[in-house]
Amino acid sequence: MFKTTILIFTLLFCNFSESKYELPVKTANRKSINTLSLTKIGEFGLVRKARPTVPSHYHTGIDIKRPTNNYTDEAIFPICEGIVISKRQDGPYAQLIIEHEGNPKFWTVYEHIAGIKVNLHDLVKPSDPIARFMNKAELNKYGWQFDHFHFEVLKKYPIRLNPDKSKPERFFSSFSLICFTEEKLNEYFYNPIEFLKE
Ligand SMILES: [Zn+2]
């Protein structure tokens, strides 16, 4: 009886501590948020200082650290099933946006990625890589500040863009550079860490 009680308790506890989503990187346990590492300034909601072409704004996602020392093909995965609705492949700003069914619907953004493996309108699954972290050659070319990948979870439909011949599959943009107040930040974005804990 005592053993059974412990078993039931363990099962319940494990279920509650496990996320219904999977982490977008290959850690020891992709269901456990505790295995995820962020860069030093990678937290959601940090105020980012103005740069010559970018005004001061809130960090609208998290910067995820490379989980291993693999500088060749460290994989990036979707957190759950979804459809690719936007893709851009211009160097360090390469980005995928994925739409997820749910109540309510939500969108995930994967940025500063490389080696994109999926096509526009593909159905993607958390078991299959969609891209990878930049490799050494790419980091040497674009800068080691990109030695992470930027991940966002959107509450609202991303911004539809006009067609651009230089980025023919980029149909949507996130709200990354228009969040100048905490209210706006929370109107458009989930805190990815809280979201993944669900
Ligand atoms: Zn970032």
C-alpha cells in the first residue's frame, strides 16, 4: 500500500513537472525547462540599449545557449507541431516563424539560425530538426555575438510583410523592435520560460 502511494505520488509529480512542449534544443531532457541555459543577457524582458540603427527596446524572447560544444551541426527543433509560415535566409538574421494550433493559437520564432531544413508551409514536428546553430565558419564571418539562437512565443498574429524579392519566402515579421513599454511586451509576447513550463 505504502509503495503504491509512493508510486502514484511519483507519477503525479513527474506529470506536473513536465512540460507539454519540448525544448527547442537537444538537452538531457527536452521536457524539462531546468535543462535549458540562456546567455548572460538572454532573459526575456531585459531592456536593450539603442544601437545606431535600432532604438532602445525590450528583449522580446530568450537567447538560448548552444547546449553542447558542437560547432558543426547543433540542432534546433520546434517546440511542438506546427506549420512554417515565414522563412528568411539572409545570413545572421535567418529566421523561421511557425504557426501552432491551440486555444488560443500561438506562433514561435527561431532567429539567428542556419542550415534551415524545412520549406514554407511544411508541417513540422518536435522530433525533427528545422535548422541548426551557426557553425564556426559562420560565427567567424558574422560575429560571435550570434553564438546563441533567439526564441520567441507570440500571442498575436505576426505582421504581414509586402513581398520582397531579396527575401521571397519572408511573409511575416515579429514585433521584436516595436515593444517600447512593458505593456506592449506582454500584449504581444509570452515569456518563453513561463510558456515552456506549462
Ligand atoms: Zn535575443
